[in-house]
Amino acid sequence: QVEEELKAACSQQAEQLREMGRRERLLRSDLQRAGEKLESFKTRVMQVCSPSAAGNTGKSVTEQQVIEKVRQISDENQQSHEREKSLQKELSSRLAKEKGVSADIEVFKNSLQKLQ
């Protein structure tokens, strides 16, 4: 009876080991696919950010290259926003001056008409 119990326990252990092996293979496969997707994503990001720097050479793109390119684009975007704000302020100032000049011209026209 003990022998039967040991055989059953061994059989159960063997089944558990097979299941663990199957899960390990699935995890390795998932990990490999995730790595391939990451590599593809990095390459696509670099192609969009800088077509001449990625993909065309056949070299894999490093995470650092992607980070640097995204940081560069972010900095350029920030500078563009700052420039836009500056131009809007300048435009507002010029419009205010133009309104003032227009008002002065109206006053001058009215004065000229009264003189005539």
C-alpha cells in the first residue's frame, strides 16, 4: 500500500514538473515575442523621429537612442511653444498699437473735417 502511495505521489510530482516545464516554455516564448515587439517599436520610433538614423542600416536601435530622440523632440516642442507664446505676445502688442494709431487717425480726420 505504501508503494502504491509512493507511485501515486511520484506520478503527481512528475505531472507537476511537466506542467511547470510547459509553463516555462510558454513564458520563454512570451518573453521572446515581447522582446521582438520592443525592438520593432524602438525601430519604428526612430524611423518616425529620424528616418536616416534607424532601420535603413539594419542595426538594432538602442533604448538610449530612442530616449535621446524622444527627449530631443520634446525639447524642440517646448521651444516651439515658447516661441509661439512670444509671437502671440508680440502680435497682441502690435494690434494694440495699431488700434491706438487707428483711434488717433480717426481723431485727426474728425479734427480735419471740422477745420474744413
